[in-house]
Amino acid sequence: MFTVSPFLKDVVHLFYPHICTGCGSDLLKEHELLCIHCNNDLPHTHFADYANNPIEKIFNGRINISAAHSEYYFSKGQLMQHLIHEFKYNGNKEIGMYLGEKMGSTLLQSARFKNIDAIIPLPMFKEKECKRGYNQAAVIADGIANTMKIPCLNDTVRRKHSTETQTKKHRAERWKNAEGSFTITDQSKINGRHVMLVDDVITTGATLEACGKLILETPNTILSIVTLAIANA
């Protein structure tokens, strides 16, 4: 059996260094994307284990959900902002998959997410997805699905048209902007199932609410919502 010598490994590392996506350190395990220090610095919310957490409060009185969770806090200038920027704008799909798999581990350990039947990523308008190269919510959802061993239904919900940027809109404007933006291609795939809707960062939750309401129009469907991060005030 062929084995790579330590010397050859050192030469390869010299020209093709394996460095931490968070801090640039080369002190990390071969198959890890973050070093121990950055992994320990990930700002976990620990919302998955308790009801009426801050994510669920966003949707109270607006949409009927079984459970909701965000894995990390997102703060400007901090580690999570850097990782999400790398993922969304610098083409680093690996970090999105990596963080999605970590979130999947959290969800597996929570009794509140035990009965999920299928995962649906919040869809992106096709023209925008083609321009970026991928839908970041779908990458996260695939990471979760890999860990939880649950099917990811990437084409069951589609975005019918592009919407204006939501960044500077308040909740009512965001809801109006997102309303009617989605369509379900095949209700039979989610009829009677517990669906988990996935996105990257939640702020007001208006877009997730609009998509979730459409999903709940399918008979006997149960909805949970998770995001990679929540914007920290």
C-alpha cells in the first residue's frame, strides 16, 4: 500500500498550504476547515433545546411552526461575519457545507427536531443563483441533510421572480416584497410531512414567513424553520 512520506507532505503543504478559513493559521487537522481556536470561538446560540426561543418569538402570531433555531450569532466584524462572507461572496461553498453539517449535529441532539421528514432550502431566483453560482441556503441544507440523513428537496419550492433587496426595509415592507414570490412545484413531496425550511441569516424573518405560509397550504404539513445565524443587535 502506497503511503505519503512526512517529507512529501511537508513539500505539498509548503506550496499548497491547508489553512484555517477563520484566522489563516496552518495549525489544523487535515480534514478540518477551522482550527481548534476558531471552532471554540464559534458563537453558538444553544436555541435548539428550548421552546419560545428568540427565533420562535420572531414568528409568534404570524405563522404556525413546530420549532425554530439559529445555530450561531452573527455580529459585524466578528468570526461568523467573516465565514459567511467567504461563503456567500468568495465562492467558498466548503465552509457553508461544513457549518451546515455542524448544525445538523446540533439538531440531531435536540428532541425538538427528531421527527423532520424533509429539508427545503429557501429558494433563490434562478438568475441570481446563476450569477452567484449556487444558492447558499441549499448548500447549508445539504450539509444538514448529510448529517441528519434526511432528504433535501431542492426543487420543491421555487422563487417565481426576483425581489428588491431587503436590507434597508422594515418588516412590513419586507413581507410585502416577499409575498407571492414562491411557488410549490409538487405538493405530493411534502403532503403530510414535517418540513424544515432552511436559510443562511435571519433578521426580520419576513421572507421565511412568506415561504413558510405557502408550504403550510399543503394539507397536513408541519413546518419548522432553521437558519445558520441570527443577526445580533
